[in-house]
Amino acid sequence: MEKVGEFHFVTEEYLLDFRGRVTIPMIGNYLMHAASNHASTRGFGFNDMSEKHTAWVLSRLAIEIQEYPSMSQPIKVYTWIDEVGRLFTSRCFELTDDTGKSMAFARSIWAAIDMETRRPTSLDIEGLSVYLSDRSCPIERPGKISPVESNTPGVPYQIKYSDLDVNGHLNSIKYMEHLLDLFDLEMFKAREVQRFEIAYMSEGKYGMPLTLHKEEAVQNRYNMAICHDGKAICRAAATWTEAKG
């Protein structure tokens, strides 16, 4: 079986934002779909992991966008594994238009956890290594994200039904949505996110009271955090650039 998975999508108008473009969380959904299906058809997907009482969890994700997909645009998502360790595996993505032109790249880090203890468990290095690919992914790996200053005001939020994933925890894409909602509409009219990076630190649960924080670390780069009881359950960073029209 091919090491690199290829998945086809067509952008739908009801999934676009007010600019007529696919959002970063929606791109995240495309990536998660590709990752899930790539893993399932190679014997290490959701059902395979469930039989071992384990589950994949996304640890880090970085997305860099050259061009946002627009309405009714056919796109392809390619995904492949580029590194396998005892506790973590690294997966890459490329998003292209139907001519093969690159529109975005992404890098992600995944861990497997025991479903009962919620603790990391060892990966099948030998089995996963069969699918290692040397395909290029020309963006920086997810790195350390600085914490938001403790005195930065937070926006309160409580986790609701629509936030939950199949494991009953805060969906990884919902973290992204809530953080991007911290920016006002004028920001999105004038600028666009060129790189979005997120580190998941602990799981959010139904009813959990949260505070959402952002601060401008340097010009055009904002650090963000979602906190519970004063401790971050995730950190993120967004680098903005002038909108391309």
C-alpha cells in the first residue's frame, strides 16, 4: 500500500467564512479526515486502536497557508508519516488545488493513550515504520509556544455538548475555533493568518469553566491560551499577514 495518502474534497459554500474562504478550523477538519482514513486503511486507525484499548490524541499541530481555498474549489490533501518514536509519531500534510499547486502544508505530532488511565502508551514502532516517507514538508516543526502573561484578561467560556468529540472531550478543532474567535472581524477583513500553531496540554471536559487569552507577543504574532483553574490546557500562536484580497 502507498505510504502517502491522497484525499479529495470540494469546498462547500456553507463551510466558508464571510470572505468566501475555507477557515483554518475547516482546514484542520480536512487534515483530521485525511489522517484518520490514512491510518484506518493501514491498520492503525480508530477501530484498530480501540481493540487495544488505546486511542490516538493530537499533541501538536502547525499549519502554514500560502493560499486559502475558496468556493467550490476542488482540493487534494496528501498525508504521510515522517517520524516514529516510542511515544510519539509525526505526520505531515500538503494541501493542493486540482492542478497540483501547493496551498498549505502542516505538521502534526500524535501520541497513543490508554483509554482507561489516559496515560501515554508505547507505539508499534515496527508496524508504523513501514509507512515512513521521505516526502518533503518545507515548514518548521511545531515548537515551544510561550505562555500568555498571567495578568492578561481572559474571556470566560464553558464547554458544551457541541464541543465534545467521540471520546467525550473537547474536540481538537473546537480549541482552534474558540481561540480564533478572540480576534474581531476587522482583523480578518484586513489580515489573514499565515501560520497557526497549537499545543494540546490536557483534555477539556463537559461543563468545565475556561478562560481564553491572547496577547501580541511581537508584531503580527499573537500567543493564546485556553486555561482552567489558572493552568493552560492548550497554548497556541497565530502569525498574521496582509490579506491578499
